[in-house]
Amino acid sequence: MTVQETAGRRSFTLAETAFGLLLAVYLALVVGFAWNPTPLAQALAAIGILAALVHAVLFYGWKDALALFAICVAVTFATENMGSLTGFPFGHYHFEVGADLPHVGVIPVIVGPLWFGMGYFSWILAGTLLGASARPSSKFELFAWPVIAAFVMTQWDVVMDPPLSTISKAWIWHDGGAHFGVPLSNYVGWLLTSWLFYQAFALYLNGRRNAPAPSTAGGKALRLIAIVFYLSSGLTHLTPWWIGQSGEVMDAAGLLWRIGDLRAATVVTMLFTMFFTSVLAALRLATDRTDP
């Protein structure tokens, strides 16, 4: 190995180390503080959205990354506005978080990008579970991938919605609901909305079968990073449970919920949904002989 190659490898290793440290610090902050919608949590969410966009560009290229962003934002703003105004498909609700931000219709502008951030990582995780490459390679993947991704995405909301809407009141369910103040219709709405933009993106990718394939360099590492980002958004709910919050909180329908019970139930739900799915994807990735 020449001196130049040795120096280049050393600088590359230093860059990898620096990136790893920054990623670890960010994820630690997410786990420690993202559970409560403070300005810090909102800043972490903004960084997460940017990270998802950069990850998508590295994994797919800028054209496909921007296509997913546009499809996701268009679909989610449409369904969120319809849901807030009519109650379909989620139920009757309004946002409190981001109320001082510009709105698209009646929805704060940050909502669409938030869907994209977790939506993108959920898509990569679902593709990893399927053993799929960057683009659907068969009719089965063309239709199965969006369905699996929609369930992976909705798991996130099943975990976060009860504490964020009932305790933190980031958004308000006008009629309450059986799941700690959240109506079951909300999760059906999440499945539908997620499936719509995932299926549209899958059809878009299928239409680009003859386009140059995305680079596979570092594919497994990028998939693992996506899994870790997804998992960290679930692990954040361990923090308030560990702190041991007590007291009661009332939903918009006037029902009282014990905060300790809600936090514990959130952790149980997270362990058997997001955590299990992340571990399964990581194991699938570890046994995959291709890249990616």
C-alpha cells in the first residue's frame, strides 16, 4: 500500500469515526428528549427530516428521493386536511403543535415533512424485511412492499399517538378514543395514507425500471442506519417511563387516564411492534449475502 493510499484510508476512517460519533450523539438526544414536544425535540425532528432526505439521495439518487418527498407530502397534506375538516379517514382532531408555523390548508407546514422522515425510513426497513433491492423487482414486491411499509409506518403512530395526543397534547382528538384517548379510526387512516403514497412511489419506481440502478456502495450500512433511526423514535418512550411520571390526564371526551399506565402501555406496545420489527430487519440484513 502506498503512502498516499495509507493517508487516504486514515482520513476516511477518521471521517467514518466522526460520523459515527455524531450519529450516536444525535440518537442519544432523540432517545432522551424527543418524547416531549419541546423546542429541542422539534429541532431534533427537523434534523431527522434532513437526515432522511440525505439518506434517500445517497440510497436512491436525488431524482427518486425528491419524487418520494413530493408524493409523500402531497398525499399526506391532502388526507390530513380532509381528516381535520371532515373526520375522514382519521377522526376529528386538530393540531396544537406547530400552530405558529405557516399552514397548508389547516395543517401546520411541518406535518408533511414529518410524514416523509419516518415514512422514508419505514420504507427502507420494509424493503429490508422483504429482501428487496432498491426498486421493486417483481409484481409481488410492487404490491407487497407498500403494504408492509404501511404497517411498519403505522406501528410508529400506534406507539406515539396516545402519549403525544393525550399527555403532551401535541394534537387533540375531539371525541377521545378507546386507545388512551385515540380513536381506532386513526390507525386505519394511517394505514390508508401510508399505503397510498408508498404504492404511488412503488409504481413510480416500477416505471423507471430502465433508468440507471442506484449505487449499491455502502447499501447495508445505509439500511442499518435507517433501521437505527426508526428504532430510536420508539426507544424515546422508554425515557418518560423510566422517569416514572405520575398523575392523571383528561382527554377531550372527559375521560381520565393514569399517566403511569399510559407510559407503561406505550413501552409494551413499542417492544412488541417497533422494537421487534427493527430486530427482525437487522437480522434479515445480517443474513443477506447481497449488498443491497
